[in-house]
Amino acid sequence: MSEHKMINVYFFSRFERLAHWTQMLLIFILTLTGFEVHGTYKLFGYNTAVKLHNGAAITWIVMFWLFVFWALTTGEWKQYIPTTKKVFEVIMFYSYGIFIGQPHPVKKCKDAKHNPLQRIVYLVVATLILPIQISTGLLYLLYNSWDKLWLGFLSLRVVAFLHLAGAVVIISFVIVHVYMTTTGHTPLAHIMAMITGWEEVEECAEIEEWETGK
């Protein structure tokens, strides 16, 4: 078996890392305060929890759009273009292959930081889950003005259910995401990459065959 050359690559910019950890902190605050507002437990007190939740939510919305602006202006949006090429192989790897020592079917490269499965998941989260969460959250915030905004036909029960369901999906995503960070060549490799920006990976072409579709 031939050995693969390992090289250090600067994958994540300072802004990208800052945005990532800020969003993780905000999700933690939103989860903690959101379930208190929901009545699951008492920690900060209802009024304080509402203020913290609203502040974190608005900050997250601003951060999300800053990230979108950054991706569009730097060309990093290309990293998130979805593809189904090799997605089945990636699913099989995480379901079975990783447990018997098989190599990852897709190499991580500077111009292809996310594998096909990641791209699809990130697309669903960014274009479906987050818009539902943001819109239902804003409706919650503007509840006392629904009649003035011609939104009186809405049901608070339905809005609340959708917001809670979105929260559960995001929390599930974070749990899986945290687990996936331990699947690098060392358990902390992916985490350290998001701290320093640098990660040791197998040497590969800048654009892999699975991405170009050749």
C-alpha cells in the first residue's frame, strides 16, 4: 500500500472561524433561553430569558447575512454548490466504512472543503430550516402587531410548533456536527482546524474529479 503525503493547508479564514464559533455560541444561548421561554425549566427567569433570546436571535440573523455577504464577495459560495456525485459513497463511508478503517471516498482540498453530503445538508439548513426558524421567530416577536400587519389569520399555535420543530432540527444538526468533528485523521483534527485555520490533509489536486463531474 502506497503512503499518502500529508500536507498542512490553510482552510478557514479568520472571519470564517469567528462566524462559526459565534454562531455556535448563539445557538447555545438560543437553545438555553428558548426552552425556558417554552416553560421547560426556570433558569434566568422568563423576562430575562425572552430578552436574551431576542437579542441572540437578532445577532444571529445579522451574522448569517454577514456570512452570506462574505461568501458571495470572496467566491466561497462555490464551496456550497450541491452535488450528488459520490454522495452515496460518502453515506456508506459514515455508515459503515469508517468503522472498519476504510479511507474517505472524497479528499478534502482547498477548493473543495465540503464533501457532497455536507453540501446537501448545508443547503437544506441554509435554504429551508433557517428561513423557517427566522420567519417564525420574527412572527413571535411581532405577535402583538399581527392585526396591524394583516397577519391576524395566523395561528400562534402553528407558529410556535414550527419554531419548536425548527429548533429541534437545528439541535439535532449540531449534535451530529459535533460528532462529525471527531472523524478526522485524529479526533481533534477538525476542531483544531476551526481554531487555527490550518489542517493536515492528504495531498490532492485543487479540484477533485467528484466536483468537476468528469
